[in-house]
Amino acid sequence: MESPYHTMNTLFDQLGLPSDDLSIRRFVNSHPLDRGTLLPEAPFWSPSQADFLRDALYNDSDWSTPIDELDRMLRR
């Protein structure tokens, strides 16, 4: 059985955020993240968003790849 492939757009859908490319770029540009803060602990997530991110990363789910990509994008 193949794992589903999730894109940055589908990750933003899952998080309940606007998921078009322009909205994603705007989110990334307006939410920089310092090196000392874990992505799920960032102050801009709602509790349910943070729980989703934490759970997906902890369980190394099929969402881990786009979540890791988002983490890198926010730290540039």
C-alpha cells in the first residue's frame, strides 16, 4: 500500500488555512520562526493546529514531509 502524497497546499488545507500558493507565501513571509522554537510550539498556531503538527511529527506520519518543508521555509 502506498502512502498518500501530501503537498504544501494540502497541508495548509489540513491546517484550515488558505492554501493557494500566494497565501502560503504570505504566511511564510509573515511568520518567521527562530531556531530555538519547535514548529508545533510556535505562537501563531491554534491549539488544534499545534496538536496536529505535534502528533504528525511524533508518529512520523505521511504529513511529516510537508511539515518538515514548512519548518525549513519558516526559518529562512
